[in-house]
Amino acid sequence: MATTEAFDPPDVRRREQRGWYFYDWAASAFSTTVGTVFLGPYLTDIARNAQAAGEQITLFGVIPVTAESYVPYGVTLSVLVQVILMPIVGAIADSSKSKKTVMGVFAYVGALAVMGMFFLQGDNYQLGGLLFIIANACFGAAIVVYNSFLPEIATPDERDGVSSRAWAMGYVGGLILLIANLVLFLGHSAFGISEGMAVRIALFSAGAWWALWTLIPLARLRNRPPAPLPEGVSRGGLGFGRLLHTLRDIMRYPQALLFLAAFFFFNDGIQTVIALSATYADQELGLETTTIIVAVIIVQVVGIAGALLLGRVAGRLGAKRVVLGTLVLWALVVFIAFLIPAGNATPFLVLAACIGFVLGGSQALSRSLFAQLVPRDSEAEYYSFYEISNGASSLLGPLLFGLTLQFLGSYRVALLALVIFFIIGGVLLSRVNMRKGIADVGNEQPAVV
């Protein structure tokens, strides 16, 4: 059993934890500026330009789609690439002598792809789709390795707080860059640039921000001795060999599997709401881009307080109970969004505040809950399955959203369908026996779960 004595002294842990926080700060720029605000509406307009010019909109010349459904389908395809890539990256990271180098490689390839979005204009929607797929796949691969540091740098009783503080840091970082981009977007005429150029600069800035701030965790995090290779696995077949070994190994831990199944469903709703909220507000509610950006800023501001507060509540009530409570609130959020009348910004902004409060807590505490169920020396491999559950759920949500939109022509019905994922995820999570799961993998029991 891993005990608290096996960890570094508190001052050493705190220094490494502070460095770890900054990757949330760095990568949040991609999630907010690119994924949530600017790319969806901008890429949809570019696809419409191509369609207006008489071009058949397709996914890389293969699958015909509508201009409106191109972004949801593009999200789906990017997540599929993530699902294939992440377990291989996790297996390699656990056996690598420099796990943080693996994280850095994928972070910088992703950041360069985002910076390449500066060249997205006119009707070249295919370039936007390709760059987003590369960036999103690398984002997921780097997050797998980043998350795997949590069980190494924080004791069981520290993990909820450490994970929540990192999420709060992410909100602050995303907020700072988003405000700067909002100033640029709203004042584009004063800066002597077009609205499209302002969006392109905003996209570039997200990649540059990601690349710059990643330097801090790469400097602060320490590499641990790599896990020994499983019997019969060679260096040449490391990725797939360790993946097959971990697949067999994780079947021995039914509570971890049940948690992943629960996370798969409830995270489906969360990720789809986040990924397509800007498109929903723009296309269905008819809200201005300024309103959408203000809503995202509200999410970030309230999210800072929400992540920290729910992290503290989890220290008293247990992370599992807090996450279950947030799922009830998420279902209410989706239902209220379904009822919001078009053109009415005020209820949308109020809803953004509600999303901000529950978003950080539900995701930060899910991450720390899973950390309790991960065997030592297999952190990256197991977090690859966590991110696969994250990614695969993001595959179904946008796919359902895109299919509903294409065949029924209703953003509202597509959004309302997501409630079922919160219900199923909540039921499954309520059945997870955390104490037994922690004991099964030989980890130290925290005071509350």
C-alpha cells in the first residue's frame, strides 16, 4: 500500500504542485479562446462561404455534410483521433525516463497547430478542420501525461484541493487571455484591422500562450524512475504492448471501471455543452459574439470561486457526493438552456454563471477521484483510459448533436437530448464503492471520499 511517507516532504511537494498548476493555466487558452468562443462560429462562417461559392462541404473530401454541422462533426473526428492516440502515449509515458518530455512534445505540437490557425480565412474550411484535429489530439495526449503527475505529487488527502486549485488557475489563465482578445475583437476598427483578422490573432494568441506558459511545469515537474516493462513487452512494441497489459490489468479493478463508465456518460454532457455552447448561442439564440464572449468570461470568473469552494466542500463531504450534486445542477442547466428565448441575452448570461459554478468542481473532483483508483507506477496508462472515457464521451455528444441538427434542424432538441447522459452518469457514479476501489489498488485511504 502506498503511504504518505512514500511522498516527498511537504515543501518539495508544494513547489512541484505550484509548477503543475501552470499547465492548466497554459492549456486553458486552447479550451476557451479556441474551443469555446472563436473557432466554432468562425469556422462555420468559412464553411458557409465555401458552400455559397458552390462547393460541397465534406469532411476531408469523403463525407458530405452541411456547413452548419461541419464543426460538430469535426469535433467528433478529432476526438476519435484522441481515443486512438492517448492510450499509446500513456503507455510510453509510464516507461519513459522523461515523462515530462513526452508531455512537452505533444503540448508544443498542439500549440503550433493552434498558431497555424492564423492562416484560416476565406473558404479554406478544410485547413481549419485539419489544424483543429491535430491540436485537439495533441491537447488530449499532453493532458494524459499531465494528469498522471497528480498521484505522484499529492498525498491522498491533498488531491481534491490540488486538483481544484489547478482548475481555478486554468480559469484565471483562460480569463486573462480571453479579456485581451475581447478588447481586440470589440475594438478591431480602432486597431485598424478587420473582425476576421481579430479572430485570427485571437486564435494565434491561444497557441502562443499555451507554448509560453508550458515552460513552467516543464521546469518544475520531476521525472520519477520509469515503471518496469511488463513481462513479454519489448521496447519496440512498447505502446501497444503496455496498452494490452493495462487493458488486462484494469479488468481486475471493477470499481475503477464503473467510475470510468459513469464519467463516460456524465462527461459526455459536460464536454458537448462546453464545445458547442458558442455555436448554439450564435446560430439558435441569435446572440452577438460579444455576448458569447462575456458569457465565457462569466464562466471563468464564477468558475474560479466554484472550483475552490467545491474543492473545500469536498474536503468535508467527500468528492463523490459533491460531483453527484453537480450532475443534478448540470441537468437543470441544459433544460433551462432549452427554454431560453432567442435574442434574449440576460438569461443566457445568468445560465453562464450557473455553468461556471459547477464546471470546475465537477471536472476537478472527477480527476482527483480517479487518482485514488490508480495503481502506483501506472498513472499515465490509467489516465489514458480516463481521457479515453473523456474523449469517447465527447465523440457521442457532438455526434448526436450533429445528427439531430442535420436531420431535424433543431439546436434545441439536440441540446435537450444531453440530459440523459447526466442521468445515466449519476446513477452509475452513485454505485461506485470508492473505499473498496482504493483498497483494491493498494492506495492509502483518504479521510473522506
